[in-house]
Amino acid sequence: MSTLASKRAHMLSLVEQWRTSGQTQKAFCQFQGIRPGTLAYWVRISKEDHGPSGFVEVFPKNNPIQKIEVIYPNGVKVNAGTDLALVSRLIHLY
């Protein structure tokens, strides 16, 4: 395993230890001897690793569609009303 991959595995392991520790990030970092900013960085990385990539399929309830909102992975939201053709075009733009 490369040094970079080893460091990544170690830091992600520390993130999991922190999550189950019940400690604040600051207290955990003091105990582990790492900077809080370092842990915060790896917490963000771990969320990106486990977050959805791309679009997520959703199934509406039996209610008639009132409006459709497309939310891109970068956080941009577009209200498409009920125009399914527009929704299709918005999805294919990404």
C-alpha cells in the first residue's frame, strides 16, 4: 500500500473512531495529537466518499405532481414545474 493510501486509511479510521467516541472534535484531536483542522478535513472527505454520486432516483407517492425540483450534486436547485420534458433536459445537461 502506498504511503498516501496508508495515510488516507489511517485518517478515515480516525474519523470513524471520533464518530463513535462521543467526544468533541477538539477533545478527540487533543487526545490523538492531531490538529482539529486536519480532522475536520478528513470528516468532509469521508462524507464525500459516502455521499450519493450523481442523481438519486425518487418515486413520488400517489399524489399528482405539483412541482418538480432538480437539485444538482453541486447544490444548484432548478424548479421545473410539472414539465417532464424540461426535467429530462435538465438531467441530461449534467
